[in-house]
Amino acid sequence: MKFSEQLKTLRQQHHLTQQALADDLHVSRQAISNWENDKNMPDIEVLIALAQLFDISLDELILGEKDLTKKLIHDGSVTRQAHLAMVSNVAGALVILMGMLCFMIKSQSIEYVDAQGVLHENFFLIPVGYGLIFMGILIILSQFLFIRKNKHAFPGK
């Protein structure tokens, strides 16, 4: 429901004339008429006064429907969850790339035995690389499992 229709309905439900409502809000009757005919909108201070006068929330006054308010809250939650999933998947991919980088560095590093017979090599890069790849896969899989577990949070998936 549009604000203009909502205002007119609320005014009539409270048995107020345009003039009586205008007097309560300290505005002109023409201002009330313009709002109800969708010619303009009141200032935020007047919107707050209207919400208090009719004992409803601002979002219910402006948006009209209680169900729409719940839908907006739900949509915000879905957006946050989708954002979290995207960030987690990007983080997982970056961790996998870091693991692959460990293997590339290991393949390009020089291994040698010094005069005392000590072997110098970056052997730790192999287990670190495998560990990073494993962790990246776990991060990505955890998001898929979370989405699957919470299908109600992601409508249409």
C-alpha cells in the first residue's frame, strides 16, 4: 500500500478529518490533502509525529504492510548470509592458491649440501602446501554444507 493510501486509511480509522489531523500536526489542511493525493511527502519530523499519533512504526507507516516489513528483514538476512558465503569462498580460494604457491616455490628453490655435509632445502613447503590446500577446500565445503543445512535462508536454492 502506498503512503498516501495508508495515511488516508489510518486517518479514517481514527475518525479524524483532514483539518483535525492538520491541527494535531501543526500543518495546513492542504498539506494533508497533498499527502493523501500523493502529490508530496511529509518531512521526517512529521512522519515521526504521524507514527506516534497512530501508534505504529515508521516502516509500517511508510511501507504500509507488516508482512512487507518482515520480508525486508528476511531479505536483509539473506543478503548478509550470501555475502558471508561469497567472502568465505573467496577466502578458501585464496588459501588454495597460497598452497599452490608453496609447491611452486619448492619446485624453483635450490637444494644443496654445504661443506659440512648439511642438506639445505625448503622441505617444509610441501606439507604446508598440502595443509593450505586442504584448509581451503574445507572452507569452501563448509559454505556448501551451511547453505544445504539452512535452505530456508536461501530461497530458490
